[in-house]
Amino acid sequence: MAIDHFAGDPRTNRERMLAGDLYIADDPENERLHRRGVRLADDYYRADVAGDPGARRLLAELLGSLGEGAHINPPLFVDYGENIHVGARTFVNYHLTALDVATITIGEDCQIGPNVQLLTPTHPVDPEPRRDKLEAARPITIEDNVWLGGGVIVCPGVTIGRNSVVGAGSVVVKDVPPDVVAVGNPARVVRTIG
């Protein structure tokens, strides 16, 4: 017998998702917005490769906001795109995977290495709700002037403080304070900057 996880909750799965609550990713509006994001990311990739001056316009259309002078090297992989905000003068290298079920905020003057993953989705640890396809998400915040080395993975709900550096290949599972260097799996602070 199937469990009705949302008995008495009149919200759509999209409304639950945006509230940060458990939901099932079968909402037609979510599917439409996902397809839009994937299409725009592909259009951006093709335009950038072709040297099309309209590439930046496509990137700005894909993202929730794009600061002046910010650049993302394609390919870029997103769930929606609209929940990603990139600050001025930030540079993102190739193959960013930004699963933006919840908001992803990248500050100004950041340097994001290749193959970085910003992962907002979460899934239940208990097997039954996970089998029933329940999921949720928690926002990620990368504050100003952060450098994420190549291959860094940032997990749901993490904030990385301004001016901090996260070493290549690190897995960030908890907040990183401002003005530090953090490395490893899980990432830990190894020194203060300045």
C-alpha cells in the first residue's frame, strides 16, 4: 500500500520544493523549467564555441542573475539555472555542475576551478521515503572572493566564507569560515589567511 506523504498538504511538488520541504520531482512545471534550463545551457555552449556575441545574453537568460564582467566557461550543467546567482567579475572554469533545486549564490570576484560540483539536493537516509522518490534541497552560498580549486564538491546547505580557498578535490560538507584555507575529504581548515 502506497503511503501518501503529502496528505493534507494542498501545495504542488514545485511549491514544496521551493519551500525547502520534501517533494517528489514529478511536477509538470518543474519538468518544463528543467527542459528550459538544459536547452539554454546547450544553446549557451554552442554560441560560445561559435564565438557568437549573443552567448552572454543566453547565459544571462539561463541564470537568475549574472553580474557585470562575470564569465562561465561552458559546458555548464544545471537543474534549472534560474536559481543560480553569480556576482560581478566571477570566473567559472569548464564543467561546472550546479544542481540548483535550491538557490546557489556565488559572490563577486570568485574563482571556480574546472569540474566543480555545487549540489543542493538531498535525499532521505531512511530507505522507504527514498524508495518513494522523496527529496529536498538546501541552498549553497559562496561568498565574495572565494577560490574553489578544480574538482571541489560543495554539499547541500554549505556556506563558504569570503576570501577563503578550498583546495582541489575537496568535499565540503559543512560551512567554511571566512579567510581560511580548507582541504580534504571532508574539507577541514588547515590555516588562516592574512
